[in-house]
Amino acid sequence: MVDLSPNIVQFVTDDQLKLAVSRLESKKSFFIVSSKPPTDDLLSNAQLVQYYWLKVSEQYSPSKLSNTDRVTSIGTINDLVRKLYHDLGEYYRERAEQALGFNQKQNAADLLAESIRYYEMLKKESQKRLNRYAEILKLQSDDK
């Protein structure tokens, strides 16, 4: 059975990140969430699926990078959570399709279940936001 699940690594400094990435299995995909902008060195790693940059300041421009197709700039933690849930749902669905191509039905079923789990979490987060909007609208109409 092929393990197609991503790695999750926590780091604080750039050096810790570089060390963590260097220690990952060469065939393992990974995502990075950071408040620091990415480097070309990290973005050149073929196993990087996506780099989520939680922008805490506008001092850095992604145009300084040579390749930004795997960089997602995020403005808030809430936006990060929703984007990450969506992307992980897609990631696991695509891995499930790959597993089916290798005739690994059980692995595909497990990956698809993981995809569904992330989409359900996205649904809950979206519903929370819709409920907040409904409350705001109700408060505004009550004030009139």
C-alpha cells in the first residue's frame, strides 16, 4: 500500500523549517503554513503541495519570488482555516483517485473518507460564518 498522506510539521524559525523539510521522506507531500514569506528554495521542493502565507504585514512582496503558483496569501486565521480545509479536501480526493488507478480500493476509500471529513469541517465553518452574517443583518434591521 502506498502512503499518500501529507506530513504536518511545526516550526518556529527558518532554520527549523529547513531542517524539518530536509528530514521528510523524499516521497512525502507536505503543506506549510507560516507567517513568514516563502523562499525560492522551499518553493523549488517538488513535494511541497502548498505554502500558506498568513500575511501579518505588507512589507514583503511575493513578486520577489520566481515561482508563486504554490503560494496562497491569507489575510486572517478564519480565511486560512477555510482555505486549508478546502485544499485538504481536494488533496485527499485527488490521492484517492490516484490510489484507484493503482487498484488500491481500501486505500482509496480511506483517502476519500479523509476528503469528506475536511469538506464537512469546511461546511461547519461556512455555516458559522453564515449564521454570524444573519445575526448582523438582524441587528441592523432591528436598529431601523
